Amino acid sequence: MSEHLRPPISAPSHSPTLNATDVKHDQQDPEEDIIIGTRTPKPYYRQSFELLEPSERLLHRAATVSLSQRRPSPTSAHNSNPASDSGTEADDEHFLKGLPAPKTRLHKGLRGRNEPLSGTSTPLLSPNAPDEDGRDPDLNSRSGFSTRLKRSEAERARRRKEVVRRGAEVLLLACQGVLVASNHDVQPFIQTYRKELSALGWLFSTLLALYPLRLVAWAYRRGNPSKQLPLSVPTSFDPAPALYPQLIPLFVSLLVAPNVEGVVLPNVILSICSLPRPLIPGAGYWEEYSSTQWLLSCIPLVAGGSATDPEILTLLYPLHQTLCLLLQQLTTTSLLIAELQLLSVALINVLLLARSPQVVILKALLWGGGLGIIALCGKVIQWGISLARVPKWRFKRPSVSKSGSTSGFWKFFRAAKRTYNDGKTDNEEVLSDSDHAVSGHNRNRSSATPSWDLSTLKGRTRADSITSAEENSLRQANGADVRFDVQELPSPQQPSSRRHTLPSLGRITSIVRSQTTPSGRRKRSASSNVRAFFSLTQGQAAVRKWLYAGWVYACILAVILVGVRECVGRYALAGHEPVGWALGYLFGDIPEFRLEVVKAGLERWICLPIRADGEASGALGGWVQLVRQSVFGEANTRLLLSGYWLVIIIIGLAVVFRLSPFYEVDTRRKVFHFMMVAMFLLTIFIDPTYIALALSIVLAIFLLVDLLRTSQLPPLSTPIAQFLTPYVDGRDLRGPVVISHIFLLIGCAIPLWLSLAALPRIGEGPLAGWEVPLRDISMVAGVVCVGLGDAAASLIGRRWGHRKWLWGGGKSIEGSIAFATAVFVGLMTANIWLFVGGWPSTVGMLSRVTREAELNDGFGAREGAGAGVGELVMDIIGRLWEALSQLPKVSWSTTVVKTAVCACMASLTEAVLTGGNDNVVVPVVLWTCVKSMDMNLR
């Protein structure tokens, strides 16, 4: 998990406002802070002290110990640069080949302290650490002076590089803000919300300016610091949690504000809600909800009014914090803190501002379906995970009767055993203390497996000591290996020997639970949730797994068929039944299907689309739109697109399976990126609303499939895990969620969803709101960025990336140049296709489309009735020739310059970004640049 989620050790009670910066350096192991990354391919086998408590979540670690004041680590040479989360870097295979071992468990006296998780970066400054080098006798010697000097110089150099990197990151965000503010559609909303935006700016600047002063005051209250200004910049400095969750949603809200009412003010409040906790005075890290931050989030409401209910806006802070806690519980260590904050802000925007049918369906899937499954199946899934963690040898052994024995014999044997146990005290009084023996009847007790307690065995003699069967029962009951220490006693004069007895061999002095393995490694103690299943046999455990799986599958079907279906039909489809509507949406243009629906009288259930006039419809969208509506039909076009996607998926999977024995995992993963380009780059303008709906449904399926995989319930969990295992990378091994394919899909879908949110809607009947009259080049920003830029940077950087950036890391200058080039080529290709296809763009085309629609209302019916096939073909050819003839007349120089600027912005952001997943953040950055610069050909 991100290092920002681990809070520092609490300060004394006299300084409650600066607890986030209190670090007890003298009790902290220096090597643990140097080692970067504690990932494990077994996410459910983490230690309890490595997981965050509810009060410790979503908090930033504000103070880290400087590397110049820590002891050297043998692994520091490999971890000097912060680990990158990009899939485009040249050494992407390093995460798979060199995963560090899990963190060793501390001794009993050191448990419970706040050890940092993977990484040690912090978004803020830290107080100057005490001089640790003075405590090392080796460094105080003459030979250690030069070592300390070299180390200090190396750390200063790394710190300078890190400052340059983070300065470039802040500068890129500032340039992005300037581009957004310069957009002529955004400027009126900046004037409208100038008070709220000013309040946000002053608040953020004040908190940033006060934070160093608070650190200095805290340092002087703790004692006399060694420096006059006791502040230091950590060598691992990542400002992403203090930048991206606050600025990116605000930029996006301003760009979609012309078409989405009341979107700016909620995102201004959410920007305050997502501020790092150390910036908030009086906010303790142990608090799940900070009253101070909640009060600060209400300042924009006082500064100005809003069309949204003020009560809803006031409750945004507790909603945001609760959602972050829930997401952190579900994803554990899979997401960084900036990613968690951005995900929470995005989900809240979907919840509050869903207007179009596609976003309403996405809202029903994520909110309705997600909360329903969590409420009904959350506990059962946790039980299934705990049961899957139990090894087979830990289960109770089933009682197996010997073959050939009669039931009467076993009844007699059980009765005899009970009699023996009842008379055990009497037998001990009869036996001599100096010569105890074990009767033959006692030896035959090995067939039974009674339950034993450790306290009942201490002090027993060898004569009445446990047998091997009793020892096995004891091991099963206590869940660990047991070692029996026997102390030999002097042999006294033996009395007359008895038959079927053994001489005394000693007394069991202690029975100690073995805490180490034969190799000396400390054993991992099972949690209470896991130990609860030790009493089951292996067959009972299998039956229980299937019962859990049956309940989960039944609940999932109930949530989908009842809750989600009802919500979609009522709020997204204007009361139409979703299944019948989907049949008409896909098959409504097939004549045979329409005839059968009419014959069966199912028009009220299956919504057949209205057949549009070919000529009138084609006038709105050029020759491609004419072919779509008049030649194939809109519903048939959707079927053709679906078949085309299916062919691409089959070919892509065949290529991946073919490359598996010969190429490494990163090369095989990039095949999926190119599949996204082939599927959506040229088809996204044909029917963007259908593609947006398809991406929403596929995202819900991906989340559901990964939930079934992590639940480890039969029969789907194992096949899904086996299919995904060859394609995971270091980011997927952080926690239980495999995020690569999910983030790949989200990166392609978010720019399309945002572009559709900024466009007007048309349509009639059951398809009202399911068509957009305009197209925008920003729709393909995600496909171009993830599919082309990311793949090109990875493939080129891995093979020819020899020049690293100034700040180091895995990113190379050659890879960044390849990223920018691929994005430039992709945007130019999409722009030319948008112009040649004849779709109206979002620049000054809405009034023209409206006038053409009014003219077609008067003349479309007559022309459509008299137009034949030949005239339709000629019309298509004429429109295509007209579009091609206009290509030399467009303003190529302006478009080329704007496209190059957008490509460079995206490439540089990908090079400096470490606090978020580049497959999600970089496409949004590219979308804001493309949308702000108005780069459509005209």
C-alpha cells in the first residue's frame, strides 16, 4: 500500500495538532525505511501489523527520516530511485524478477509500532531528524568520515534531482490549468464561480504556507534543534496526493460545465475534502473524520450560492471519507492514496451528476450493484477467503473405521474407552510412583482421537503419557507443532515386573509450543478467523466452500436481475423493461425480427426503433452517418461493431498465446493495448453512445470477475486466476486486486464518458438521449494515450532507452519521445478521420446542424421517397469526395502545433508521474489538453 497510508508515531499529548510529523527516530529501524517495496504474490498472507487499522487509513506520512542520517542498507543501491508504477518504463520486468521478500516479523517487544509500508515517500516536508550518524561508532572513526561525506553528497544530489522532478510536475499542472482557463467556453464559468474558486485558492495556499511554520514550531517545542531552520526535503518526495485529487477533478468540471449544470461547486468542495490530513491544523491521524476539515469544506458554500441542495453539499466530506475507507478495505494495498482519492471523487460525481442514460446505467452498476453485493455477500466472501487460507494438513482428520470390523465391536470399544477414562483416577492410585506402566488396553487407544489440553499433560509420568494418536490430536487442537521435553529420572529398584507393562522412562516436565521451523525461521501464527476452521475436516471444508459460492452467486443474480434491472429501467430507459429494450436496441432493424415482434404483440416489451429518413439523417453527419442510418441501419451497425470487436479479441488472444513461449510478459501485455486501438480508434465516432454503454458493462464485468477471483470460491476462482497469472506485473502484486486490465479499460473509457458529458443529446421514443449530433476529437484521447503512447514508450524504451531522465528512475528519454510521437500520430489520424467522415465537430457546428435539421424536415420526406439505391450510392460518393476535397483547405499548421503541444504534455506527465497509475491519470491529462485547445480540423 502507499506509504501515505501509514501514519507516523503519535506525538505527546501537549502537541495534538502536529501528530502527523512526530517520528521517534531513535526507535525506528533505519533499514526498513530505506527498503522500497514489500510486495508479495500472496496478498492474503500479510501480517496483521502490515495492515492498517481503521483509524490509520487515508493518512499521509508527514515525516520521514533522511537517508543521510540512517545506516546503509545492502539493498539501497537498487532502491535509491522510487519505484515507478508505469507500465511504459524500460525495466518493467524488474518488478517480476526482483520482488523483495516480505517484511520480517518483529520481536514481541517491538510489535505494534508504526513501521512504514512499501516506500517512504511523502507529499510534504519533514522535520529535521536528529543526528543518527553520531550514534554509529564506525562512522565516528576517521575511516567512517569519508564514507559519511560521500553518502551526504550522494543524498544531496538525489534530493536536488527529486526537487527538479517534482518542480516539473507542478509546472506541468500549472500549464494545464492555464490551458483550461484560456478556453472560451470555460471563462464564463470562471467568472460565475470566481468567489468559490478564490476561496479554494486562498485556503490551499494558506495551508501550504502554514505547514512549514507548524513544523518549525513543533521542532522547537520538542527541544533545541541542531539547525536554526529544522526542515529537510525528503529524498523520496511525491506531491501527488496534494495535487492530482484537488486539481484534476476541478479542471474536468470546468470543461464539462457548459452541458452539466451545477458541476463546479461540488468539485470545489471535494478538492478541500481530499486535502492531505497533515495540512489540516488540529486533525489527528487517529481520527477517521476531521471536524476541522469538514468545517473548511463548507467555506465555498458561504462564499457563493449553488443550484444543488446545500445540505447535500455539506455532507460531501463524510461521504467522501466513508467511501475512501470502504474502497481501502476492498482494495487494501492495491491502490495508492492519490488513486483512492481520485476514485472516490469520480464515484461521487457519478452519484450526484448522472444525467445521460449511459452514466445513469454506470451509476446503477457501480453504486447499486456494488453496494448490494457488498451488503449481501461481504461477510460470506470474507469467510471464503479465510477458509481458502487454511492448508489441507490443518484440517481435522476424519474418523475412519477399520475394514472388516463390526459395529458391535466398535460400540464395545467406545464403551470400554469411556470406562477407562472414568476409572483413570483409581488406576493412578493403584500404580506405584516408582514403576508406572502403560497397560495393553491403554496402547490400543491409538485408534481414538480425543481432544486434549496442554494443561492436563504437565507433570504426567511416562506410564500415563500420551500416545502417538493422542499427540496428533493435541497438534490438531492447538494448531501448531508441539515439542515434548522428557526429563530422565534415576531408575530405582524395580519391583516385581508385571505383564504387558513397560518400565518408567521419566516424567514429562514441560510441553512447549514450537515457535520456529526446522530451519530456524519464526512460524507464522494463524489469525482467529482462520483458526475457526481448524475443527472442520477437508470434506466439510469443501462442502462449506460450495455453500459459500452458491450464496454469493445467488446474491449476485438477485442484485442484477432485481435491483440493477429495476433501477436501469426506471431512471435510464424512461420506464422501459431493460431486457426488451436491449433486444430492440440491437436487433430492431432486422425485418424478420420486427415482423415476429409485431405478430406476437410484444411491442410494449420490445421497443422497436423508429426508422429514420435516410436523406434527412445523412445530412446531419456526412457520408458515414448516411451509410450507418440508410444502408445498414443503426441497430445493425451495432451488431456489426460487436462482431468486429469479437474478431479483434479472438485474433488478439491467438497472438498472445502464440507469443507466450517466446516473449516476456511486458511484450505480451502490449498486445492488449494494440487491441484497444484496433477496436476503438476508428469506430468510436460511428456510435459513441453505444461504445460508452459497452465499456460501462465490460467494466462492471471486470470488477465482478475480479471479485470472484479474490473470493477464492469454486468453481470460477481458480480458472480466472490461472488465466490472469501470466499477464500480471508488479502493480498487480501490491494487493489482492489485479488492476492492470481494469485501469486499461478505465483509461480508454474516461475520456469518452467525459466528452459525451460535454455534448448535447438528441433522440426520440425509447432512444431519447441515445444519440449525439456532434463529435469531438477528445473522445479518442484515452485510446490514443493508453493504446499507442503507452505501448510505444514501453517497447522503444525497453530496447533503445539508454538515456535516463535527470531524476533517474525507469523512464528513458527515448521512451518519452516514442510516447509523444505515437500520441501525435494517433491524434492526427483520428482528426483526419473525423474530418473525412463528415461528422460535425464541437466548434461552431451546432447552429449549422440545427439549420440543416430544419431544412430536412421540409424536404426529407419527398427526397427519401423518391431516392433509389443508385441515388443513395451517388450521394455517399459525393459526400466523401467533398470531404476529401476540403482537406487541403484546413488550417494544418495550427492543428499540428496544438497536437504536438498536447502530445508533449502527456509524455512529460507520464515521465514524472509516480503517485498515480499512468494508464488513468495521463489519459485524463491528455483529454483536458485536447478539450481546452480546440484542435478539431475545420
